[in-house]
Amino acid sequence: MNSPPRQLALALDHTESYGRDDFLPGPGNASALELIDCWPDWPANNVVLIGPEGSGKTHLATIWATAAGARVISAHALGEGNLRQALATGALVVENAAETTDERALFHLINLAREERAFLLLTARMPPSAWLLTIPDVISRLRAMPAVTLQAPDDVMLRAVMVKLAADRQLALDESVVNYLSTRIERSFAAARAAVIALDNEALRQGRPASRALAAEMFRGTA
């Protein structure tokens, strides 16, 4: 018997919603959300936002950048020649700051932000004490910055995140599918994202709905 034709899952971009109303609050991100919402009444002008992959750092940084008129730059793009331009609006997000390849640029950025009383938000997966840095002055300045950490999601948050990720992909997930997946994956935002993407792609390839039956075929035995 011939197998049913399999559709090609195109690698289309799926825009995620990063508005304030799209952020899902919960116990694990309450402190970080409070920090973003209380700007400009921060404990210091320079703060560090820490959390694992997919925990919501970019979403929170985008919310703050919109409110503060901040520019956003990757740590890899940070250089001593573009610091004043980066701080031109008086507020800046440096994403994945731990991955900087120019410690001196980061050092001068922190000093310049302090001199100009600009706001600086650094995002990273690990606290500054775990960054692979060698310049003592950079290390001391980073460790002196207030930091807030995004925690791993609880069960309720994990399910809500999967529903949101699916909605961003215009994929409707039945509650039974969400409940099944939540018991078969690691309790992390990154695992939730990977599961939704994998289920969506497989449903497209097979021309089937993203049902619990399909989820069971894909994730059975992964608990």
C-alpha cells in the first residue's frame, strides 16, 4: 500500500509577539517583570537580566526598549568605536552580554553610561560571576550591578507558554495536546519552544492536525 504523500514543511518565519500585553506573568518571572515595569525607578541605571534560553529575556528587553526608547545591540556588535552612537538615546540593551568578544568596549560602555547617566540593560544566560572575563575592572563593575533572574517555569507557566508559542505560529493546540507535551518534555522554555516547533513541522509534513495522537507518536517514551 502506498504511503500518503508527505508535504514539505517550509522554513517560514513566524513572528513572535513581544508586546507588554503578550508577556505571560508568573512566579518565576515576577521580579524581572517588576523591574521592567518600574523603570525609570531602578535601583541603579545599569542592571543585568539573567535567565536561560527562551526564558523571556528578549521579550522583557523589548518591552523596556519600547518604553525607554532604547537601542538594542548584540554583544558581538559592541565595539569601542560605536559606544556613543549606541547610547545616543540615553538607553541601551546589550543582548547576550556574556558573549562579548571585546571586554574593553564593554568596560568603556559601562563607564560612559555612568558618566552620561544613561540606562543600560544587559541580558545573559548566566550571572556575571560565571562570564569568561579577564579584565578585573570589568569583572568588578559587572558584579556591582543589580541583577534579576528569570526562573524555570512551573507547570502552569509551561502550558501557557506552549499555547502562546503555538498561537504565534497560527497553530491551535487542544488542551489535551498541551497537557501531554508538558509531561513529556524538560521543564524549560527552550524545551517548550522546541516541542511546539517540532509538532508543527511534523503536522505540516504529514498533512495531519497537530493532535494528541501525533504528539504521542513523536514524544512517546521521552518522559
